[in-house]
Amino acid sequence: MHKPYIICHMTMSLDGKVTGEFLRRAEHPKVSEIYYQINRDYKADAYACGRVTMQESFAGEWYPDLSAFAPLENKMDYMVDDLTGFYAVAFDPHGRLGWKSNRIIDVDKDPGYDQAQIIEVLTHQADSRYLSYLQSVGIPYIFAGENEIDVPEALMKLKTYFGIEHLLLEGGSIINGAFQRAGVIDELSLVMDPVVGGANDKPLFTQASLENYKLVDTKNYDGILWLNYKVSR
């Protein structure tokens, strides 16, 4: 399969949860800093998140008034000339993210995230006026799937169009699960928060399929473990 090398990099509770109240504990910032340092150490070409994670972490709640934009007649992939080589890939099936810039603005200026060029991955259900809006901001976009994201098609385009060789998949559960079911994850990078999550917290993968991994590395950061697995195929 023509695709980037995919590393699913996540913080996880002892019972396999990746979102929930445990992330807001007073002790969690230490876990987060380990996670962010590992992110920087990977030096990946891109990181990818689902719509909810991108909205909560970077885009915020703002959304453009699409009535101000003319609909496009043809839904075709859109590129820009000034590609940076460092990308934030937003899997946004219906075009729900409101970006004010074509670059990620990280409040902490973390080099693992800040100034990454945004790429939108859409389905053909996205409003054609949203495409006009993205073009006005200078955000490239690709289509992958009619109603749901076609993960292999998206990854093929990300590698072919943008030259992405290594991509960090950073959640949430729905996009992680879509990648896992598609059989495209090569490696797991899990920073284990020594806490049990809540009953309603989300797992690492939604609707996962059976897949074997082998442990290839571990590190102990004063009781916070990093577990590194590679897929066994």
C-alpha cells in the first residue's frame, strides 16, 4: 500500500482510555510533557487528528458564515503553491472546522505542532461553499470517500501530493479506529498515565478489529511508562 509510515501516538489510562476527566487531573501535565517530548523526538512530517480533537486542541468553536462564499461547481482536490513540508492533517468528513489561518497557531509554540500547514481531508458530502472558504484561507484539501473517509485513499494522496513519509496519528478514538480497521497503523506509541479512566471515557480505538502487536521498546519516566509496539503482520 502506497502510504506514509503511521505511528499512533497517544496518552492512555491503565484501562485503555484516551479521553476523559483523567486528562484534567493536577498530575496529568507531567504525563503530557512526556507525550509532547516524544512527539518532538519522532520528527514526523505530519500529525493527524479527527475533527473533534482538532476543534478542541486548535481550531476552536468559530465557524465561517458560508453564505458569504460561492459554491464550487466541481469538487476536486485543491493544492497550494507554498507547501511547507510539515503538516497538520485534519480528518474532517463534512467540513466542520473553522480555521482562521492556514497554519496551526499553538499557544505554547510547541515545535511539534506550531506553524504546521493545515490539510483538510474531506468526503464528497462537504458543502461546496466550505471549499471556497478553504481556498480563501489558503488551505489545501483532498477528497477521500463519498460518505465516510476512505483511509487508504487519503493516505495515498497524502504521500503522493505532499510527500508525507512519517505521520503521527493522534486521535481521537473514531479516527484511530478507522485507521486500525483499515490495517494501516505500523506502530503504537503509548504514554501510560497511571490512572483508571471513567466509565464514559473513550477507548484507544472505536470498533477495533483483531490485530497483533509486539513490544519493541519501553521507558520508565519515574513511574510513567512509554510503551512502543510494532504491528505483527
